[in-house]
Amino acid sequence: MTNAVKNRVTTPERKATPLVINGDMNIAQRGTTVTGLGDGDEGYVTVDRFRHTAAASSGRFTSKQTAVDDLDGFQNCLELDCTTADTSIAATELLQIDCRLEGQDMQHFKKGETNAEYITVAFYAKADAAVAYACELHDIDNSRHISKLFTTGTDWTHHVLSFPGDTTGNFGDDANESLRISLILHAGSNFTEGTLASSWASYNDANSAPGIGSFYASTDRSLKITGFQVEAGDYNATTIPPFQYESNGVNLDRCRRYSFVVGGTGDGGAQCVGDYGVAIGSTVCETYVPLQPQMRAAPSMTNSGSLNVSNGSTAQAATAIAINSTVNSRQFAGVRATVASGLSAGTINRIEDVSSGGAVLLLDAEI
């Protein structure tokens, strides 16, 4: 055996793809900056696959995708900035960042079995000050949870949090949410008045985040996160497998399983929505958007901006745009545009952006 073979350094065996999608925060289909958040549950607003879950408070924050200038190997992060402080905390207040995972992707953790695997959560964080926040694992299928505190620093810190395997309750083997990983940044007494759930137990709000500080304590508060990963096994900062990168194209395709944005590219020209459509009577045009890759579930849809229905020579302004549920599926999103009048039944038309006006359709199959 040669010295080269004898001295070869091996690394832990890796999955074919990382469990967490967009952990490097490179994809932000919906937009890169949203302000005035915090008055209710916000959902997915900027960086793909990282959800802002909130109960109403007087605190406000901005969410944005920003460049990383001082952390090797990462170009982008999710940044939260407090813009309105809230130091009078009502019992029901809550702010957390969620990474939500499907049960069918979690089977290798063997949850509910006697040999259940540890779940290790790792991420880089940088804040304005040393503040204690909580990382909670919430088993949605069996209503169980476990939490750990972590303390931010003013430089990038690699937080590696290892949670023991849970021998109670299997994850569902389906496309629904089974594990919710939450970074809890602000919480009222409903979530802090108990004892921190340091071992797996039946879910109890009061035990989710005792001991945390508050992101809303001051308008100086900020938090940056990137390099988010989840591994099966008991790891620490020196033993955890390296962050697993994906190409931008692969990353975007995996994000599109949950959120598919049509339009808004700014590339110029009258961008079309889906394939050519057919006029149904004089006021409705129906088309479909091929979804590749197919989405997690048949999507819902929201839209912004102005659209026309055009036969190539005459355009009618769309007064409404909606999902056509009768032909909507994981593979094709049915889209129905309504105009005031002027269409000829059975004729071919297209639904298009009005002079590259930035119209956007958001097809949503998030968990």
C-alpha cells in the first residue's frame, strides 16, 4: 500500500443531496427586501425555504437577502433588522425563522425507533450583540419538541446544535411537513414561562423558549444567517460534515418544488404566462403553466402587476387572474384570465405582461 493511500484523509459519507434547500441563501425568488414586517404571520417573503412565522406585536423588522463580505465560502445571507422596538411584550407575541421539512425526506433519522438518530442543526450567524435565542425542533406529526439555546456574537459564529434521537413517534412518509426547525427570536410568556424542553417531550408552548432575549429589544438589533444544514448524527463544530454546496441551477430547481415565480424578470419584451391559451366565450382565456420540476402539491396563486390577453394584434386588459382548479396539478398550473369583453370563443390567445411592466405570478406549494 502506498503512502498516498495510507495517509488519505476521509470525510463522513454524504447524502446525494443536502437535506436543507437553499441553505446558502442564494435564491430569493420573491424579492430581496421586504420592510414593515411583524404585524402578523408573514410566511415566505425573501430568501426561499426560510419562513417568517410571527404573531402580531408592535415590533417591526425588515427581511432581506444581503451579500456576505467576511465569511469564506458564502456569498449571501438572510438578514433581519429591527426597525421598531417592542419592549412591552404581550403573552402571545412570537417571531421565529422556520426551516420546514417533508416527512419523506426524514426517514433516515429513524425517528420513533429504538435506534433513532441524533439530529444536528448547524448554521453561521452574526448579530449586533450577544443575545440568547432558541433553536427548537418540532415534530409536527406527533406533537413533540426539544429546544436548545444559542448565543449570537458580533462576528460570524458557527453554531452546531446536536439533539438526541427521539424514540417516540415516526415521521410520516409523505410530502407534508414533519419537522419544523425554528430559530425563536422573540416570544411572550406563552412561550417562555415554562422550563426549556431540553429533552424530547409532548409539545408545550411554554417550554419552547424560556431564557431567550428579544430581537425587538432595540432598533440596533440585527441578525444574519447562512450556511444552514441538518445532518443525521451527533456532531460538534469540529466533526460536522462540511456544508454541501449545490449549483445555482440545481438550487433554484429544488426551490421551485415549493414556489414557482412566473414573470418579473426585467428581461424586456412582453413576457407570456404559460403556453398559448384558448378563449372561453368573450371574457375568459384559459392556459396552463408547465411546472418543471413538478411542485410538491397543486399550487395556489397570487399575482401582481398588469396582464393582457392578446391574439397577436389586439390586446384586452385582464381584470382578474386566478387558478383554474379543474386543470390545476403538480405538473401544470391552470391559469384563467378574465377581461371585460372582446374575445372570440375558441380562438388562440396569449396571457402576457403589459409592456414588461413587472407582472408576477407566484405559484405556491409551500409547507
